[in-house]
Amino acid sequence: MEINKNSLQYKNAQKRVKDIKGFYVHLLVYLFINIAIFIVSTRDEGFINGLSDIWNYSTAFFWGIGLFAHWASVFGPNVLLGKDWEERKIKELMDKEKNKTWE
């Protein structure tokens, strides 16, 4: 099967791969930073005190909300705008532009 790099399907697949890769990079950074925060806080405060300090979990919690939103935008159902909303909107705008007349 020959791949046409100029086709709409190829460009959509390429964008999808870029979005998935972006999520995984985000996930790895999230894990790395939060593990580092955990290690530093338990080292400075002692293991038991570090585990019991609620502020050590705040970054993971709030960033986790953002990470969940990123996951939902990449893998989750497109609840808000529908499955093919973007393509329908592009066609609608192209049709409006095509129907414009110079008067």
C-alpha cells in the first residue's frame, strides 16, 4: 500500500499520532516531577512526615486534573463537540467562503 503524504487521511493520522505522543510526554514529565517532589519531601521531612504532609500531594492532584483533561482530549469521547465536529465545521466555513460573491 502506497502512502500519499498529501492526503487528508494521512494528515489526520499524523495529527493523531502527534497528539498521542504529546500525551505520553506529558504523562512521563508528570511522573518524573511528582516522584522527584516525593523523594525530596520525604528526604527533608523524614519518610513518615513526608507521607503525612498533605501539601506534598497538591502538585500531583492539581496537575493530575490537567493530565486527565489532556487524556480526555486525546483518548476520551468527544462529548462536547461530537465525533466529526471539526470536519463539519471546516466544510461549513469552506462552503460559506465559496458562496460569497463580490457585489
